[in-house]
Amino acid sequence: MRLLLIEDEKKVSDLVARALRAESYAIDVAEDGARGWQLAQSYEYDLIILDLMLPELSGAELLRRIRRDNQQVPILVLTARAATADKVQQFEAGTDDYLTKPFAVAELIMRVKALLRRGPIARSSVLRVGDLEVDRLSKQVRRGGRRIELTAKEYALLEYLAANPGRVFSRTMIIEHVWDQSFEGLTNIVDVYVRHLRSKVDDPFPVKLIRTVRGVGYGLAESTEG
Ligand code: CA
């Protein structure tokens, strides 16, 4: 197992590197973002530990670049910023775990081991049906590269259908997945939402993706033949 540690505080990197080597991991240390990026491109690491506040190239930028190239490598972020918004942003950018400074080295080791046990992470957050893209992480929908604005419920319905293209879902199944237990309306709410969805996802495009199967329910076309 070969790990990359990108951390400019020598005290921290020495401590972490020593502890990881004691656990028999090979570990390369980069003291700034530019060097970290250079190493990340040069070797295939099993895991990357990344400090967010770095000279040369910020940790956030580095995270974006690493994820653009390599979807699989687990990334553990070290951060002094503990605000929830920051954490959410990091996870959206492709962080697998984070530790807030100051941290106990024993906890870092534990988290590293847990991430390595999971192995390379399948991270395809984007569902694709024809030219439709549903990004489950950012909750953004595009068709033919064009952004489509949906309400939360419309999005949830589309995501449910897009996860299984070609499959037909009954109104009851859709309600159970897209609405919650407090829903007491009629199942024709599904028809209403499918209509909304169609007007945004299908109407502006020549190829229609949303299928109605009479007496059964709705689905997304598996192929884009109509
Ligand atoms: Ca730092």
C-alpha cells in the first residue's frame, strides 16, 4: 500500500508519516500543493491524505484535479475548517472522509485503514439515459448538455426512473419511493408530476424518454428510439 500525504506543516506531516510507516504503509510526503499534484499524477496511490490549506495550489483545487483524473482513489481531507457548509462542499468535490485539525494520529490511522478496506470506490454519481444526465451528487439534470431546472419532487421522480431505465414502475411503487409515509393523497399525484417532468425533460426535445405503459405505470426508455 502506497499513500500520498500532502501537508505543508512539517510537524504534522512528520508525525503522520511516522505513524503510517509504523503500520507498514509506504508514504510519500508533499509539502505543497504543486508537488502534491506532481506526485498524484506520477504514481498510482492507494490513498491520498490531503490538507486543504496549502501553499502553491490549494487543497480544494488539488482535490478537483485529482478527481478529474482519478475517480477511484480514496481521499481523506485534513481541515481546520469545521463549518458544515465546508464539509458538504468537500464531499461534493469527492472527499471520502475528513478529519478536523487538531486530530489524534490514532484516529487518522483508524480512518485510513477503514478507507483502504473499502478499496477503490465506485463513484459514478451520474445516471445516463440517452442524452439525459442525472447527477445524484449535485442533483443536477442535463439533456444534450443543457441544464434542466426541476423541483425537488420532480428530481426525485426522475432519479428513481433513471436508476432503472427500461423498467416500468407502478404508481404505488413511485409513491412509496418518491413520497414518504405522510403522503395521503391520491396516486394520480404521480400522473401530475410525470406531466410536469415531461414538459421539462421531453417536450423541448425531439426524442421522448418518458414512457407511459397503460394500466401499469411509467418508466424511462432504455434506448432512445422513442
Ligand atoms: Ca496547511
